[in-house]
Amino acid sequence: MSVFFSLWIKLFFVLTPFFGLTMFLSMTEDYDVHRRRRLALSVAGATAVVSLLLFFAGRQMFTVFGITLDAFRVGAGVLLMLSAISLVHGQAGSAAAPHDGDVAVVPLAIPIIVGPATIGTLLVMGAELDSFTAKLMGSLALLSAVSCIAVVLLSGSLIKRALGSRGIVILSKITGMILSALSAEMILTGIRNFLEL
């Protein structure tokens, strides 16, 4: 169970829930409660499908392209570090919403919640788990993290009223600090394994 909770916490922060919440609220200002709720569930569903596909595709992708897991650890770690720095400085990129279009998959699920750094991290985490039991625990942890994202989005209005816009920004910055530590761990693990230390 310790593996499950560790993965769940990591994946929750990797999915940058509070930055996603900020973008979700800004894109749904004119939505009524029912439409916003439907959109939140659609975003969570799309995030779950995309994340699971990436989680299970990692090892196969590395084999096809001839990339070692440690090389990808370093690359994904660098991307995650850049994403963390953007969150800490409040400069995380935003995607424009299509006019009168469905924003659940693009841009909310991809690339706001599942962005380049998240994609790399999911590929690495999935490739690291070899056994069936580990993969199962990882999948459950991932689905639990996505469920928490759904709860955050569904509670968006309440969270904004309780914390205000400034409070959500502070949570995004804290998320960025946690992501910077995760990215440093990925980079150092990749370098250590590559150098066989």
C-alpha cells in the first residue's frame, strides 16, 4: 500500500491540479452549474484515458525509438523542472479555448492537465513498473489521482470562494516546488544509473 500512496501523491501533483483548476475556472466563467459539472467529468474522463495509454505505452515506445529508460528519465525530468519553474513564477503557458467548441479534451485535458512534462513523467513511471502487481497498483494510483482532479474541478467554485484567486495561485506555486523536487529526483536517478554509480 505504501507504493500505491507514494505513486498516488506523485501523480496527483504531476497532473498540476491547481493550475488546471485556474484554467478551468477561467474557461467556464459563463457556464451554469450543470454545464460546468458535465465539463469537469468530461475532462476527468479524457485525462484518465490519455494518462492510462501513456502509462502503459512507455516501455514499447522506448523500444521502438531505441531510447533507454535512463535517457528518458533525464529528458522528462528536465521538462518537468521547466514546468515546475513556470508554476513557481506564475508563468505557466495557457491554451486558448476554441470559440464555442468543446474544451474538455483540448485544451483542458491536453495540454493543460496532461502537458509535455506530464506525458514524459507518465511514460517513465509506467516503464519503471515491471510486474503485473506493480502495474495494477500504478493504474489504481493513477485513476485515484485523476479522481482527485475531478473532485478539485467539481469543487472549483467552492475552492475559489474559500481561498480566492490568490490562494489558488499560492497552491499552484507549492505544486511547482513539489514538482521541482520530483524532477530533480528523476534527473539524478537517470544520471546515476547511466554512470552506473
